[in-house]
Amino acid sequence: MARKRPKGVLELGWACVESGLAGRFEHVPTAELYAESVVKRITLPCGGDHGWTLSALTTPREKPAPWKIVVVTGAPSWAEYWAPVLAELPSDREMVVVDRPGYAGSQPVEYVGDIRVQAEALMPLLSVAPGQRLLLVGQSYGAAITSLMAARRPKGLAGLVLLSGYLGDPGPTARMLVKLGQVLLRFLPVPRDLRNAVLEVAGQPGQLVHMRQALERISVPIHLIHGDLDDFAPIETAEKLVKELRTLRPMRFRRVPGGNHFLNDGPAGDLIAELEACLPRQRPVLATLGDRLGDVADAARYLWADLFRRKPAAA
């Protein structure tokens, strides 16, 4: 019978310890559970001049699907926890879920604490085939990183999803784990992925100014999806962000009743449905042209506000 991956924050922490002791970068090798034609592990060079190799899971397709969904996970960053979602994805979608720099199968071994460096390194994931459209998903700690990536206006980008975004304000579980982790780091040889996760979460709050500035520049729709029982990243913090931040388009907020921090641990079909709701529907040519003209107007409005050191007026 196939082994099951531990779920939840505490179980994920133990999986890091167990895998570190065994010298594995996957707690349960994905290849044991899924055929390569369904979920496949790939490697690719990172962006910038860092020289790192990134590891990711993807859904092989004979030809490019109309939509490519790129997922940047949280801390610790293990793509294997998205494998059930990848396996159930419809054939007219493709998905790539990356192990971020400093985690699992990706280089470097060292902690990469600057979210701007992480965003630069992950940009090659956003390459698309001709005519292909892109949905970018940032989960937990990955939400801040994907905001910076989206602000670079990659080709084909049609939407940004902040999934259970961690925004520097820890819930009770995160607060307890970070404090415990900081103590352990002082006295014990903590496994690399667990060490890097503690350092990332503890060092994030001062960097969120970069995320806020990026979100103000993004012209595509931004969707926040958050479970109302999230005890790691409080939903109230995400709601506050939506109220305070003035973006070029109103941000869409989706409260998931009964959802915890790990929405990818629930039924795969439920999360796929949430992501599908973030894809723009097919519209007539004239309406699509109107949207494009609206994007140009939004960008001009932001530039005007930036020149005069003002925030854009609320939409």
C-alpha cells in the first residue's frame, strides 16, 4: 500500500526531520505514487546570475495547454505536497509547482532570505508557449514572492492568486513554531529545510514593503483565497490588506469556509475549482479589446500617480 505524506504544520516539520536524516528531498517519492506521464519531476536553471538549479513537479502534456498554472509554495517549500492536485488537473490545463531556492531538490543549500532574489530566480518558470496564458499562484510565504514576479509583467500573465498568503502577522501556530525553531537553531543541528523555513518566516515582515509596492503596480486581476480557520496566517490580516491597499483593479477576496492554512491538503477537486474561478472567461473580441485598453489606462493612471508621489485613486 502506498505511503501517505504527513499533513499539517507539525507533521510537515517532522517530515523535514525524517527526510533530512534519510538523505531524501521528498518524504514520499512522487515517482512511487504517480506515473511520469501524470506527474513528472523536472529541473531547470534559475534566473539571474546565481547558477542554481531548480527542481519542480509538472504535468506532462503532448502539446501546450491553453492555460499554464505556476505555483510558488510556502515554507518549507515542497512541491510534492501538490502532487494530488497535479494528478487531477484537467488535460486542457498544465501546472508547474516548484521547490523554491533553498528547499527540497532545489539549490542552493544556503538560506535565501531576500524575496527579491527569490523572485528573480523563479522567473524562468513563467515562460509560456505562443498563445498560452498564465495564472500565477503564490501559496503562504510564496504569496509575497509571486507578487514581485507578477509586477515584472511576464508574457501571457492573466491573473495572480495569493493562496493562504502569509503576510508577516503570525497566527498562534506560526508564532509557536517560529519561537520553538529559533531555540532549536541555537542548540541543535536542525535539517536544512526546517532551518531555512524558520529563518524565512522570522525575517519576512521587514520585506513586505516590496510586496505592497509590487501589488500596486499589477494590472491583471488579483485574487486572495483564504481559509477562515487558518491558524498560521490569520484571515484578518489578508482582509486588512485588501481594505488598505489601493491597486489598479479591486482585489477579489474569497473566504473558504472551514479551510485551514493548507488548502492543497483537502480534496484536490475543491482547490482546482477555486483556481478555475480565477481564470477569466472567454469573452467576445470587442470586450477583450476593451479590457486591453483598460489595462493601458490603468498603467497610465499608476504612472501619473507615481510621478506625483500619490497613490492611485480607489477603483
